[in-house]
Amino acid sequence: MIYYAIGDVHGEKAKLDELLRHIVQDAEARPHTIVFIGDLIDRGGDSRSVVETAMQLTKAGKAITIRGNHEELMLHAFDREETAGLYHWALNGGDQTIASYERANGKKDHWRETIDAAHVAWLRTLPVMHRDEQRGLVFVHGGIDPKTFPNEDDEVKMWTRSEKFFKSESWPDRPELNDILVVHGHTPTADFEPEKQRRRINVDTGACYGGPLTSVVLAPGQAPWFLRAS
């Protein structure tokens, strides 16, 4: 199985469509799975279409989707009546997401009514981590806690930007960390290039900030390589 792990899409549907075409060409009909690392939504212009695409691919067994912190922000705002959650989501791109649903579904009396119920239900089912233990692959949005992996809190997996995680060559000597490769997003790279370390790969190359949308390709017995859509 070849994995194509896609970084933070953030509503950039045109870039996602281009990258999916690159993946089809690169796979050449070989068995493969797409992994969405999370943050499908917010900031970009077409979050609804991105969610629909990821949902259909996942339900068809062609993809795995990880919950990112922006999906968590959306669900938090959706589930609570107080305005603090909505305000926090809006500050982080939630307004653009609501606008994308309003363009597709029309404006309603309340913003919650504009969002497809099927999308909300599906987002609730998303895991915060996926592992291929046989190959030592860990897919997670934010990262892990090297001291407690794999038993860190979900909040860590979605939100961490800890230097202890980023400095993967300094992780503690624990059997749980032996021969693993963590693939994540969440923290845009400074130069819009994927960050590749021996034990960690960051594929958030700032697609919503003018950078490309990036996928790392993980094929058995081969070094990782990257596909980009700009």
C-alpha cells in the first residue's frame, strides 16, 4: 500500500483538485490510500467542497481523514450556545467556512442551518490519529508527546507545537518510539517546503497563505517523496 498524506487544505479546493490529479498519475493504478492530515476547512474559499470531497473519498474506502484542530473548533462552536466558541472559530477562519456553506445552501435563519447535517455527522466520526503499526507510520494533525505516546491527550494530537516534538532526534529512548515516522501538519513551514526529518515529516506548506498544497508519498521500501499543487 502506498500512502499519499495531504497537508492542511484549509478550503483550497482548486489546489486539492490539482493534487488529487497528481496522485492519480503518480499511483499509476497501484494500490494506494490518501490520508487527509486534518484542517480541511477555514481560511480558504471553498471549505464545503473540500469536506464533501474528503468525505466521499473516505466513505468509498479510498481515503482516511484525521481530525484537525480547525474541525474541532467548528464542532465546538456548533455544539455550544455561548458565543465564545463561535468567536474563536470565526477569528481562525470560521467566517469563510460559513460563507462557503451559505453560497452552496443559501442563507438561513441561523448559521448552523447552512451547514450540511451529513458533514457535521461525518466530522464527528473522525479519529485524531491513524497508525500503520506494521510499517511504523503515525498520521496525526498536530503531533505527539514523545514522553507519553501513544497515550497523550487528543488535544495534544490536534494542537501541539512543542519543541520537544519538533526536535525528533532528541526524543526519549522509549520502545514505543522505536522506528516510527510521524506525519503531521498544523504548523506551516516557513519556506513553504515540507519539513523532512528521519522520524517526522511536516506536510503543512501553507496552502492558504500562498504556498502549495503538499502530499508526502510513502511507498514500502522507498524514501519518501513529495507532490505539490500550487
